[in-house]
Amino acid sequence: MDGLVVRCFAEDGTESRDYRFDVLHVAPELQQGLAEAFARRTAPGAGLTSLESTDKAHRTAVLFSRYLATLAWPPRQITHLVPEHLDGFLDSRKDRTLGAGEELADLKRLLKHAENLDEAVVAKLSQSHPRRMRGAKPKKSYSRQEFKRIADAARTDLRAAAARIRKNRETLQRFREGELPPDKDRRLELLDWVDRFGDVPRRPCTTGVHAGRDIARAWVFKRGSVDDMVCQLHLSGMEVTAGMILLTAMTGENKSVILKTPAVHHRADGYSGRTSTAIVGTVKPRRGRRAHMNLALSDLPDWISIPSEPEHLSARDELHTPFGLYVLLHELASRSRALAGSDRLLIGWSGSGGKGAGRGLRQQLPEAWMQRWTARHGLTSDKSDEEGHPVPLVVTLELLRLTYLEFHQKPMAHTEKTLATDYLARNRGNLTEYRKVVAAALTEEVDKARVRGVMAVLTRADLERAETDAADVAAKYGIDAAVLKRMIAGELDTVMNACIDHRGSPHAPAGEPCRASFMLCLGCPCARALPRHLPVQALVHDRLADRRAEMTPLEWTRRFALAHTQLGDLLSRHDEVDLEDARANVTDTDRAVVTRFLNRELDVR
């Protein structure tokens, strides 16, 4: 912190940003107090790990100062703040944004780092606050048709970019090798300059509105606009946006990960000719100590990405696999990265902007391009307005990610519980369709359980009779007396049952040991259950039920509905008293074994 300017760094140290507090619309003493609170809020270890989050905290201070400036008697120091100032700030924002509750929460988080606050304000900071104003619409994912239209538009942009850049690179190479006739219109000379410097030839301007700036030389405009000429060899901002959109649609990663995806990778396939796979190191700061992740991009078409007529999908089409998309972006922006001195995958040309950075080759911010990209393609939603006109489609990386998660029903850089509660539970895109899918999958798994049945169960009466007539009991359950004796002694126990022939399993070649999951024992003809197995069976049944709250309904159905139904049928053979006793008799050893079992630590791999 230098006076009223606070410099913040991104967690990876590659970027920094200065935040000015001398521009706030409040007295200098209050500017100083807010700057000090901001410095503590953004200090290492305070929880803000990206420049996006520090932008948000600074914006909150700016908005609060603007509100205070409208008061007849605005506070001049941080100690002059009172609870009514926070209430007034919320009231002033409610009519302007549906996120007023979130803005108040951000302000409270900032002020918690301020010193010498009034006790009443300190108490106010601990009170709950409205998270979302009434009337806010829930997030709605794209339909399958909308998602496809967005992805197809992005592919169209990238195909055109690839054709243009590759053609011009080839032409430039031939020009440099002297294979082309004289360059009378200086087009190739200009192309060479763009490749060497990432810009067009310029000269200093000393007069007029552009005085003090470098402007393009007059002859350049005879070949076209500056943006058109630079983008002969480099991706435009629109095309980089298309790359962001398609990468999000094909991986489901969030915006911060997509923006910071590096053009550095490891080929996991070792160039062996098998399925090509690039492993890219990515960072998601909110994950804390688990922020660093590996993103695997394989040369396998995503099932959502494949056209309705797969036979028309060319084997050379790079844009239907994550690996192909990554390799294409890596190729098209290679020269841009070299000129910009960046290792980021998504680098393109901007004629202006960049938060004061002006023209140049740099990483693009989706907020500045997304709306223009959508309007350029004229994308519309599946719904129409009251007059029957198509409604323009709003394209955001956030909704693309939400749609990917809904379609795939698997977590991406978060837990299954987060997927179920923080993403899909708030999605109102295709809820009815999703419920139908879950219901159909659940019915299918239950039907499987009914067809396959469950393992045979020996009763206590069977065990008592086996003491005097083992041969008869053994014959009843299709085994010989020696196996029955070993089974009763516990020598053949697995997790939830005993196995009478681990080399005769239907899940392994004849004569070889069974390597299948112990969960498959529930429908295996080699499995037999004894009364002593009931506590573990009840525990596994209950643990599977508990996992409903930790993942999406469809994922739970696919993974556990069959086993849960089979266990339910198994437990239904016992009365309530037996089940209560079984649950009461579960030991710590049982719990430890079941935990390892459900975590697949007992599987043979």
C-alpha cells in the first residue's frame, strides 16, 4: 500500500493491479480508512486469491462512497459510520440491481477489516443479510438445441480463423523464400511486418486529436483496416471469444480456469498413436490448497458435441474433441504468444481497450466480447416473446458451464455435493425432463434388481440344524458339507456375505479368482448370507441412502440404485426387531470396513 493506492497481485504472481482510493467520493480520512480495510481484506491469506475478487471488493468500496456522498451529512471518518449507513446503502441499491444483497455482504466483509468501528456497526456486520432480492430469476441452463447452436457458431468462427491464418502463414513463408512475384501493392510487406511486430507500421502524430500517439501510416489503410490486417495472422477478439465458449462447452470448466489455461502441456499418450491426450495444468484459486489441477483433454468426441448425422463428421475436424480444440488454439495463437510474451492459450488482437492497455495482442476478457459475439451471430432462444418473435439468446460462460454439468451429471473441479446443491439444485433449465430421466433410470435399476434377485440367506434355524444334519442343510443351499462348515466358521467371508466358490464366479473366467467388486456379490449365485452379516448389510444400505444428499439424483441412481434395491430386498426378509438389533450391534471395525468398501479401497485393480 502506497498512500491511497493499493497494489494487489494474482495468486500465481503473473498479474497485478493498482486500486486507487483517492478517487472515492468521501473525505480523505474515510478514504484512508477504507483503503486500509481493503489492504487487509486483500492481504495474503485473507481469502481473496484472484484479481476478479479484488475488483469486486474495490467496486464495493466505490459504490458505498457514492452512496455516502449523497447524504446531507456524510461521515468523514471510519469511526463515524453507523448501522443506518449500511441499511441506507442496501435501500439505495435495491432498485438498481437484484444483487443488492450480495453487494451488502461484500461491504460487510470489507468493513470487518476496518479498525476503530463503532460497536453498533460491529454488531451490524454480524447480522444476516438478504442474499438475493425478491424477483430475481433462478439460473436457467440452455436447452440441447440452444447449446448446439452456440457451439456450432463458435466452431464456424474458429474454422474460418484456421483457414485464414494458415493460408496467410503459407503465403508469407513463400514470400520470404522468394517464390512469389514482386509485392507491388505492399500487401506481403505489411503481412511480414504484422508477423514480426504484431502490429502495422506506425508513425508519431504531432497534431490534431491524435497528437502524442503513434498512428498507422497512411498507406496501410489502402490494404484495409488495422484490425483486418493484424488479424490476417492473429486471432481476433471475437475468435478468442469463440475459443473460450467452445472450450467451456467441451470441458465444463469455470471462467477463471478457462482464461488462465496455459499453452503448456504433457502428452499422456506419449505420441504412441493411441487416443491423443494432452494434460494441462490449471488453477482454480477458490479450491485453496487443492487449487492446482490437471485438465485432461482427449481426442474423443463428446457425446453432446457429435452432429445429428455422425457419418458427416470428418476425421480431420479438430473442433469436436477437447484435444483437437486445444491443439488448434495452441497452433493459431503460437505467434501471438511469442510476441506478447505470454504462455496463455487464449491470446488475440484488440484494437483498443484492455482497461487502459490500448491496442495489442493480449488475453481477452469475455465480458467485453460476449454480448457482441452473440449479437453478431444472431443467436435466439427456443422461446418466443408475447408477439411471437424470437427472443435473443444471452450467452455466458457461467450458463455454458451449468448446462455442461446438467448434461453430464458429473462434478468438474468441485465435489458431487457442491454439484448437487450449488449448481443443479438452482438450475431451472430442464427440470421436468431431468426428473423424467431420473425416474426412468431408477425404474430400470429396480427392474434389474428384481430380475437378478439377491443372494440366498441362511437363517438361525438353518445354523442350529447344521450342527446335527450338515449334509441336509448343505444340500438345501446347493453346497457340500465341507464348504458349509467353512462358511459357518467365517473362513469364506467377504464384506456383506460368504463366497462358496471364488473361482467359479460368473464375473471371471472359469477357474480364475474373482476380481469383481464386492458390491456385485448381492446378485451373485456364489454368495450366501448368514445372520452375522446383517449388521454390515444394514450399514451399507444406510450409507448408500446417505449418499443421495452428496450427489445428483441421476448419478446416485446410476451408481447405487441397483445395490440399494438389492439390499432393501435382503433386509425385508428380516423383521423390525432383527434389523434394530443389527444396527445397534454395528462395531467400529464394521464401520471402518464399510467406509473402505464404499471408497473402493477394497477393489482389486
